[in-house]
Amino acid sequence: MTSTTSPATTGRRSPAPHGAPPTAAPASSKPGGGSSRLHRNEKKWALLFVAAPVLGYLLFVLYPTVFAAYASLTRWNGLGPMQFVGLDNYVALAGDERFRQALFNTFFYMIGIPVGLAISLALAIAMNRKIIGLTAFRTIYYIPVISSIAAVAILWQWAYNGDFGLVNQFLAFFGIDGPNWLADPTWAKPAIILMAVWKGLGYSMLLYLAAIQSVPRSLYEATALDGAGAWRQFRAITLPMVRPVTFFLVVTQVIAGAMIFTEINIMTPTGGPEYSTASAVFYIWKQAFQYRQMGYATAAAIVLGILVLIITLIQFRLNKRNSFAID
């Protein structure tokens, strides 16, 4: 009698039917297999690479922010023990006339942002044309950007001198008697704005130039065939295409403008006549390192940071709304 053994009892696979593809054996999922070790090694390396920025954020962003928030609620000279005073520092700031003046000066300086952007865009359009000495002009406009802000401030301090400064000598050539710029409460802030605009022109111009050169020439050619002039092409093509660059420059320059300090400290070390040039950061620096009121200065810094954050969020909201309107 012939015995029959089923494939299940022998552990062998039954042959596949004629024409059917062979069935693949199931992959091994043993713990400790090669694939598992590789997966664990990848996770270890991934955690190692992620740890550096996470630790950097915790040490240099989160911890200082939490510490500053607590320090703003204390009376502290920066060295001794902290004395918790609650919201007294913020109440004192609300009635501090010097702090309000410094905030006003800081935001007044930002008048130079739209002026500088308009001039930078005009220069970028000019630099986009084929003119003689184009490379030399681009280099000349960009030199102030890479120059030391301290050296630039000293240079302009000499230029603004009321007796022998180059600015007044230039005005005298046209019969104009220039003021003593940095000693006059009326002209001190405009003088600093002019210097800041001059220094930042090259950077903004370079970004605008890159944006303009990325615009397809076919768009200008198509509008020219429709009879559009240079001004209409500028409004319909150039301005919308450089909008992302404008948004980036406005946001970054508002943040940078809120932190203006070196120019003030060098050109007007006392805060200018009638405290007319002192910025918020200049005021905070004075309170912290001259008067040793670290807790009070930290509260002022947090107020300034909150104001800049609110302005930045408004800019993002307006940019998003304008983008939807264009779409």
C-alpha cells in the first residue's frame, strides 16, 4: 500500500501550477537580524544629527528667553541676587518719558526703509541695462554693505561736522548754509536716516537686480506688442515679480531697524540733543550697563521684542491678503 504525504507534513512547498509565478518565501523578521540592526543604526545617527540644532535652540534661544522673562520681573544689577518685584518694571516703563522717546525715535528711523527700497529698485532697473562700467558701478554701490558699521559711522560723523564737514561744504557750493547736523534736534534723526539708507542700498539693489533678471523677457515682449509703455510694464510686470523680494526686505529691515545701536552710540554718544537720536536698544544698553538696572532693561527689551513681533505678524498678514487679491 502506497502512503501519501501531504506537503504540509513534509514542510515542502507544493510545486506551482504550470504557468504560475513561483511564490516568494516570507522575509525573515527575526529580532537582531541585519535589517533591524541597520534600522537601529540609522535611528542613532538621525538622533545624533538632530541633537545639535535642538540643543542649540534649548541653550541659546529657549533658556535665554525664559530667563529674560523672569529677570524682567525682578530688581537685579546683573551680579547680585534677584529681588522679585512682579510687574513693577513694566509699570515704570509705562511712565518713563525717555523710553517713549526712544521708541518714537526707533520707529521714526524706519521712515528710511521705503525710501531706501524705492532708490534700490530704481538702481536695480538701471543696473539691469547695458551701460559702460556696469561692473564698476555695482561694486561701488556694494562696498558700503561690506564695510564696518563703526568705520562708516565715524566717516559720516566727520562728514556731518558743522564747521568743516563735507556735507556742509557741498551745500555751501550752492550757497546753502547747512546746519550742525548731529547737534540739531531737528536734523539729527534725518542725518542718521540718510547714512543708514546709503549703507543699505547695495544689498537691496543686489536682491532686486536678481529678481528683475529672473523675469522672462517674453513677458515684456508680449506687453510691448500690445502697446504697453515702460511705465505700464513696470507696474504690470516688474512690481508684481519683485513682490517677494520687497516683502523679505521690509521684514528684515524692520527687525534690523528696531536693533539700531552702533550708529547712535558712535555718532551721538549721549543720545543726541534733547535725546532726539536715542534708539530703544541704546536706551536698554544705558539702563543695563551704565545704570546697572538689568531687570528694568530686560523688561524694556521684552516690550521692544513684542512690538517688533506684532509688526512682523501684521506684515505677514498683509502680504498674505495681497497675494490672495492678486490671485
